[in-house]
Amino acid sequence: MLRNLTMTTIILILSLCLLAGTAAATGTYKIGIVTPTLSASEDEFRGAERTAAKHPGMIRHITLPNNFSEEQETAITQILGLGDDPEVKAIVICAGYSGILPAIQKIKEKRPEMVVITAPIWDDPDMMAKYVDLALDTDWVQRGISIPTKAQKMGAKTFIHYSFPTHMAKEVIAKRHDMMKATCAKLGMQFVEVTTPDPTTGAGPSPMLQFLQEDIPRQIARYGKDTAVFGTNCPMQDVIIAKALELKFIMPEQCCPTPTQGYPAAMELAIPKEDAGNFDKINATIKEKAAAAGMTGRLSTWPVPVGYFFPEFSTELAIEKIEGKVKNYDMAEMKKTAKKVAGVEVAFNKMKPEIDNYYLIIMDSIIY
């Protein structure tokens, strides 16, 4: 049949076929993003919203039940629903729950070509590595080195670590504490441990927060303003940052590094709904407030929360895999993509030396 066509016509037909194939490969698929609800975890939810706005029509965003532990079967059914959609070529799960791996196993058994990225889920790492294309999480333990190191660069001579018994019983927090202590010794900084009332027992967080209100001034009076204060618990951050503004000590990083933890409350910073997720604007406002308080260079965090970063970053990695730009996830290439998304350098470490698809990250900081 082709013998009756001119060469020009044949070339035109082949070109149209090539274009059609490219469109099918790059323009007709969807990526599912799984997050908690807005009320359960704002960062991941808004990160998925931002990603959907960046890629109109490509993203199917679903949210898991608020009470995940009691509605785990419902959650698994929701994720399996994404796997049953033939248009969905990748699933990104940014949930921070354990118990999701069974859904991934079923999807991979049915559709082995499906790209699955978890950022993070907390199932068994060795089992996850067998089924997911890529697993990501924060390098919580390595921050035991990065936080004191940054604190010293910010001028700290003493490092105070506030925590309580039930937190210190957790392996990750205990390991990070030990790394902080060893890093301070290596850097020649004094390491001070202070135990607060335990918010998980008795009257809740109120005694802990009252203790911080009273104890931080005592510690700064003793060790001076060139002291870094770190607390292992999220509610602590409002008090620590407020006291830093008052007493002028160093706050190198919160337990969960993000501009929206502690800073809005301590600085009486109202973030309008339309600016939620606009971290350039939020960081600029915090920087102005820090300067007005005479605290330039003494407050720091990560420029975007990791929960907000992961949905967009993981989606970009999924697109690269679907469109054939990468075959396997290489650390150097991931760093390039991460910098484009976060605006700063992001360091990657293997979760275990023998696992090639599970990475932990630390993001470069912003110092206000």
C-alpha cells in the first residue's frame, strides 16, 4: 500500500505517528498523590495542591481518613482505586503512616510497571525496598550532626537539649541526641541536657511549657546569649522562639524544620489564606520580623517544610521515570531535581548501604 504513496506523504505519516506516540507517552497519563487531609497534615495536603496547580489535569489527589489506624482498610481501598485507573501511571504516597505497604504490593502484582514513590510511609524498610520504586524520608538521625554544626556557625558556644522521658525512649530521638552530644564534643561546644515535665503524662503539655518559660531564662543567664536551644517536641517551639526573640539566644532549628512551626505564634504572624504555602513571602516576613527584633543571623530553619516539598519533588521524579528521562533513580540527578523544587541544596543518604532505592534527606537552611 505504501508503494502508491509519495515519499513526502510517507514522511508526513511517519512524523504524525511519532508525534502521536510522544503525546501518548507524555500527555495522556495521570499521577495519583495520596496525602492526609488538610486538618490532619497541612503541609502534605498543600504540597499536593501546589503540585496539582503546577500540572493541571495530570494529578489525582486523594486524602486518607483522619483516623487512619481505625480505617486502614478504607485507606487501602482508596489507594487500590488509583491502581485500577488505567490512566494513572504513578502513585506518590506522602502520608507518614505504617500499614500502607499491602496496597502497594497488590498494585505492583497487578501492574508491575506502575511507578510508586513513598515520601514517606513507615512500613518495614527492607520489605518496602522490594516493592516501591523509590522511598524517601527525612534523615532524622543525621540532623544530630547538622543542627549543632549549624548552631556553631551561627555563633553558639553552648547547646541546650530539652526533652522528656517518653521522647527519649524513642530510638530515633535517642540516636539523634547521642549524635548531638558527640558532635558538640567534637566542635568544642558545651552540651547541656535538660529534662522537662512529660506532656504525655499527667496534665498534658501545660507543665512542660511553663517549665520552659521559667527555665530558659535561667539557662541563658548562666551560659550567655551565644547559646543554642533545641527542643524535641513540637509544642515547645512556640515558647523557644518567643524566648529567643526576648533573650537573644540562638534557635538553629525546630524539631520539625519549617517556617510555619513556632514562628507565626512567636512573632504574631498572621498568614492570610491566599499566602498559605507561599514560603518565599512567609520567609521574607520572618526575616523582617527577625531584623526588627535585632535577631538577624540567630534564627534558622529549612526554607520549606519537608512535607510540602515531598509531593512536588516526588511527582517530578515520577514524571522523569514515566517519560523515559531516567531508568533508575541516581543520587546526583535527584539532587538536581530537588534543588529546582526546594530552591536550596538537598543532601541524600542511603537509609541502609545495601538498599539502593531508600534515601533520607537533609535540606539546606535559611538563616533569617
